[in-house]
Amino acid sequence: MAMTLRLTEEQERALALLADVEGVSKQEAAARAITEAAARRVRDDRVRALSREGRDRYATLLDRLAQ
């Protein structure tokens, strides 16, 4: 799918730097960055959910340990 991406000068420089470091085109660097950010966000959300479930499940024990 084609898409136009408008970047500030600072974002353009950052993208060019990222592409250079990774040895890929700016288009590929942008695509990778989007994919990695999405995966990281989903993983972080899952970790938060598991942590919340654990705190709920072991709330009594955690309170006792804290005393």
C-alpha cells in the first residue's frame, strides 16, 4: 500500500540516521520501526496485564510479605 509520510526536519534526520545505521533504505527503516514499535507495545501491554493479574491473585500474600 502506498502512503505519503510527512516528517519534520528532525524526524527526517533521525530516519536517515536509522536507515544508515541499519544499512537499509529510509522506507525500510520506517517500516521496521513501525513493526518493532507495535510489537513492543503489544508485549508491554501483555506484561502489564500479567503483572496486574499476579498482583490481584497474590494480593494477600504480598501484603503479608510487606509487613
